Amino acid sequence: MKSATARIGQSRTRECRSTSGNSVAAPATIYNSQAGSIIFACGIVFKVSSLPGLVGQNLSEATLWLYMFMSAVDLVCLAAIYLFSRSEADAFLSERNSRAYRVLCGLLSLWLIAKGFVYFVYTVIFLTVDLFAGIDIYIVVLVLAVPVLYVGVKGFRAAARMSEILAPVLFFLIVINLAFLKTDLDFGRNLPVDSLPPSDFFKEGLRYSLWLGDMFPLLFVRLKNKRLPHFAIGAGISYALVLVVAMLAVAMYGRALPYVYNMLIRIAGFNQLSLEIGRLEWAALFVVVVMAVAGLSLLAAGAGESCRRAVGTPVPAFLLFATATVVGTIAIPTLHDVVDFSLAPAFGYVCFGIALAFAAAFAACALYARRRRKTAPDTSSGGERYE
């Protein structure tokens, strides 16, 4: 048990030899409890903060139903991620230097960088409105970029440790705000399923597909079991909270939802404890900032690891991620132009197709690796398998 814990705590990535003699990185090993913490700490903040108000601009009282549909799609992506990770397909395909797998990882790296850039812009806009109003934007960008890039470069084990420590605190703060929420609620606003024709529902709803597939970085970890199914528990808690926040958003605001810029902050503002002992928005600010940093760090780590599979080193991905987030954000005259572009219907349709394509491709890779492993002998040097 002690030796296993020591292996989990190692910070350097192990390497083995591929069949072509090239050095390939072994996937980082984390406990499934840590994976569950990552899903919660890194995967929901961009869905429960500013997104409800954005969705409300086009779908109004059908917001919850879009959330239910998109959550189902996201769970399909998460199932493909789990299948790929549990099948040890990453080690199998990397060891055999599969060209198709390298191309797939290269495309995923670029996609995670693009997603990270847009999320970074959203976070900068939030910080300049709520925390650093009146400060030059380059200061906000640098303050945010340092922890994001540091944890991203350190990799999945750093993200896992951070999430394992912070997830219970973040969960407690969110639950407290929900439990002591005191405001007028009309849950009947969530009932009109037919408020939009199906064609309009999907036409308008799919523009928010950028928010799908935030957990694709977990493709490159090896899950070590604990007794409970923590991966499923973490996913269940996360998506339950996402749907609860969406339901409350419509119940609280109805057709006024487009004017809500951050739902977590609004929930904290209507906290009964806040009314009794003073304003408690600081708790929601802490949740949003910490989870945003964690989510961006995970995207950076995933971009680096997928780039490592594609070209043998993560350096190009980290350089591109840093350039896009730091230089790109400072250079853009109006950050809201990025927001408008990310909400364009054509961009959303492309994002929806990309998310499903990656899920299908990595699920196919997992099934292929399982089948080949059953029929082919181990070809790694000395017949050694990853631990």
C-alpha cells in the first residue's frame, strides 16, 4: 500500500519504449476519487456561472430543457472518456506509435487550446467586472495566467491533488448557498416543454456546444480503483448541481434571466445567511475564481499531454496556450467580440460535431485496443507492461 501511494505521488512522467524505438510518455496514474474531484472542481463552473444568462437570451424558459439535453450529450462524452481510460488504450496506441492516434491527439490538443482561450476570455471579463474593476486588463490577465499555466505544466497529478483538496470546500459552499436560498421561486416556469418548436429549440440551443467535452483531458490518465465508484459519484453530483442551478435560474428570473451575468453570485446574494449577517458574495466569488482556474489548468494540462502524444513533446501546446491566453487576450481590443463569436450558431454547430466526433473516435480507439490486446502479444521492450 505504501509503495502504491509513493507511485501516485511521483511528479515525473514515466517513459517506456515504443515498437519503433521512440520514447513515449506513460499516462499519469490517479485514483478514481481524484478523477471524481476533478470532474466536480474543473468541469461545472463554466456551465453554472454566466451560461444560464446566456442561454436565457435565446431559449428563455426552455433553458432547463436545453441543460438536460446538453448534460445527456456531455455524459455520453464522459462515458467515452471513461471507457478509453479504463481500457488503457492510450498506453497501447502510444507504445505502438499509431499514426492515426497521433493525428487524433494533435487535433484534440488544438481544440483544447481553442476552448481554453475562450474560457480564459470569459474569466477575464468576469474578473474585470467583479474583482478588479478599474485595473488595467494586462494585470488581470497575468494574475490569472500564472496559476493556470503553473498547474497546467505540472500536469494531471497537480490538478488531481488540487481538486481533491478543494472539491469538498467548493461543494460545501455551493450547497450552503442553495440550502439557505430565500427568494421568490416559481418552478412552474420550467414546465412549458413546448415553448419552442423542436427545430427552433435545437437551432438556438446548439450554439452553446462549446461547453461540451470539458473533461476530454482525462483521456490521458490511468485510473486506480478505490472501493467506491468515485468517478460515477463525482459525475452524478456535478451534473445534478448543473441541472439544479439551471432550474433555479428559470424559477427565480423567468424571462428576465438574460440580465443575470453570473448565477452563482446571484444565488449567494439571496442567501438567508447573507441577509442576517452581511453580504456573502465573497463565498461565491471564491468558488467561481477557484473553479475557473482549476478548469483552465486542466485544459492546459490536457492540451500538453495530447500534444506529447502527437509530436513527442508538450512544449508546442504550452507555448501556444500561453500565447493565446496572455498575448491574444491583451491584444484583442474588445473581449466581448470573442463572446459573440463563441455564441454564433455556426460555431456552436461545429463545436457540437467536434465533441461527438472526439467521443466516437476515442471510444473506437478503446474498443480497438481491447480487441488487439486480446489477440496480440505485448511488444514493449522486455514484455514490460505499465503499472
